[in-house]
Amino acid sequence: MQGQGLMDTGKGKIVIDADVIATYAGSVAVECFGIVGMAAVNMKDGLVKLLKSDYLSHGIDVVVEDNEISLDFHVIISYGISISTVTDNLDETVRYKVEEFTGMKVRAINVYVEGVRVID
């Protein structure tokens, strides 16, 4: 996470921390069709772990530059669903909701599918 969003309203400044953006984006993402949850990859042994809902922001990297947001999502998706359908839905939904929430433009959304899970 790096950077902060900054808006000057004419009455004062609003600063939005990258962690706030990550937490909001993560909560939006897990509501998207086909997303099981955010993933954390252990660099030491390469194991992928499904993150609990309290740690959603750990599966998201946020960079804010020139008041534009770039998001990297590390996700686990449902088995048997088209990856392109899931990622297109994630991109559209998150882009719209994060732009509405922050008032800033989303420059890029990159999705890294770290695993698939069978959902009962």
C-alpha cells in the first residue's frame, strides 16, 4: 500500500489512506460473483491461503499516484466458473464502486488468480 488520495473541496482537504481504499475494495470484491475470497501467498513456501474477512486488505495492493488508483487483487475463485467472466465482473463492479466511494479515478485493476475452490 502506498500513497494517499487527496481532494481539495474548497472548504478543506480530504485525505484517503491506501488502507481504507484496500479495505473497501476487498469488501466489494468478495461480494462479486465467483469470488471465494482474497488470497495471501507465502513467498517462502509458495502456499496460498484464503484470508478471513477481517484481513481482506492483505490480498490487495493499492497504489495511489496523481489521485489515480491502481489495484492488484490476489483472489481465489469458485471452481467451474469462467475466469474471464469472474474477472470482468470484478473489474466493472470494483471500478464503479471505488470511484463512487473515493471520488478518484481507478487507473488499473490487475487480478491474480491464486487458486480455485469447490464451493458447496
